[in-house]
Amino acid sequence: MVRDESHLRALLRGALKGGTSVVLATVGANSVPSTALNSWIVAKDERVVALAMDTRSSAYANISAGRRGVAFELLADDLILAVKGSASIVKERLASVAFPCALVHISVEAIRDHTVPEVRFQGPRYTYAGHKGHRSDVEIAIFEELAKDTVE
């Protein structure tokens, strides 16, 4: 099953509507990769994804230092995509997040399909404990802010 680039971009957009996890990789000053799990990521269209990035993280430090090349592995049900691109900090502080998170856009430059035919992959999932149930509403607000077309 060979999927062309336009199909992969459509699959990426469909998978990144909020709540799908990715493993994001950035490059540090010492040229060593740094990875982080991120589930606050949405596709704005087939060419740009937006994510909330903790400003205290090594990923934020790497991108803000000008090391903008990034990659992420998207892990969804029956879909595994390797994505490469260039990250930019669009906004220093997201209003919907209680701790310091920046709005980061990744311009998608390349996508590889890592899905294996006839192998059923189940993407990682998470739920909140009963007393943390309010976090679902917070996440909805975060996804909505990430998906906005304009920066305020």
C-alpha cells in the first residue's frame, strides 16, 4: 500500500484534530536529539501543524536558539507517520494553558508512511482520573486556541 504525498498530508490533517500523541524531536546545541511526547497538537491545514510547547522545555530552548529543524512521529490508530519540518515560535504565551506554553508552528516539509500493512496499530491513549475530569474541558480550549487562524 503506497500512499502519495497528498494522501499522507490528508491523513496527517485528519489525525491531528486534537488528542493524538506525537513524539517530537529537536536538536540541542551539542547536536544531540531531544525528544518529548506531545498531545497538544493540531493540523491547521495539510502544510502547517500547531502545538503548545512548554517554554521551560529543551524543545523550546532548541527552537528559540534558532535550531528550527524538527521531526515528529505521529502515533494513531492504524497510522504511523514520520514528519520532518521547520518550527517557529508564533506566540510566546497561550492564554488557555495554566503554565507557560508557547504557540509553535511546524511547516511540514516531508512525510514518510511508517504504517505496516496488515498490522493493527493502536495509538497511545490517556484519560483523566475522576477528580481531574475538568482537564478535558481545558484541553478543548487549548485545541481551539491552537486551531485559530490568527494570532492575537
